[in-house]
Amino acid sequence: MPRKIEPKAAGVLILGLSLAACGAADNTLSGSIGGTFSLDFDTVQVRGIATSYKIIYTRGPGTETIAETIADLIYTRGTGVSTLFAAQVLPLDFSAAGNAALTRATHDGAGQDFPKAKSGNLTFDVDLPANLPVGTFVRGHFGVLFL
């Protein structure tokens, strides 16, 4: 179930996501930002890349020749952190020197990127080792607060 984040200022858009790698039926992508951007997706993948984890929601390819990236969250572990533990709340820092980034790349009329993200959090339901083995089933959720 997506984590609820209460807006702290008027006009703030939120994105709440629930993830399970390998396209499980309970994957969701929702929030008030869905009124501006299409959040429909077909698959979700979680990849471990060096010291980072990449969570990618994609759609298509459908009539397009390539798949669209609906949401792409990258989270980088802190220095010296080798394992992320289940239920550990990981703050997302979207500043230039922060530990997270969120992008999208679509072909629809709202193909532009998300607004600037202010903050958020990420929680996995399983322990994630530094080297995520291919085929590992991953569950968790994250929420993002936009400016």
C-alpha cells in the first residue's frame, strides 16, 4: 500500500508508489500528480547498480518503437553502507548533492519531466545486499513530495 505523504504547502503534488519487481499484480503508481502526468505502466524493475538502486516503471512499446519510462527513481546508498534492511525508512534527498533523482521519458503530450522533487522516502520490505542478484524479488514503497 502506498505511503501517504501530507502536503505541507498549497499546490504541492505528491506521488505515492508501491513496488514489486517482476510485474506483480499489486504494483501501483498513484498520487495527485496523476492529474498532470499519466501514471499508467506495464512493468516495474528494480536494479542494483554499483552503490545505487534503480526503480523503473515502464509502459509499452505499444504503437511506439520503444518503451516509455513513466517513473525512474535512483537511490544511492551512503558511504560504507553495504545492506539496506527491511522496513528501514530511507530519506530521499533530491538536491544537487543528494542521494536521489526522479525522471520520466514518455511520448504522450505530458512527456516532460516531473516538477522538481522536494523530499521523499523509500522503504524496502526485504533486506537488499550491495550486489542485488539478478531475479531477486523485491517489494517496497516510496513517496515523493514535489515543489
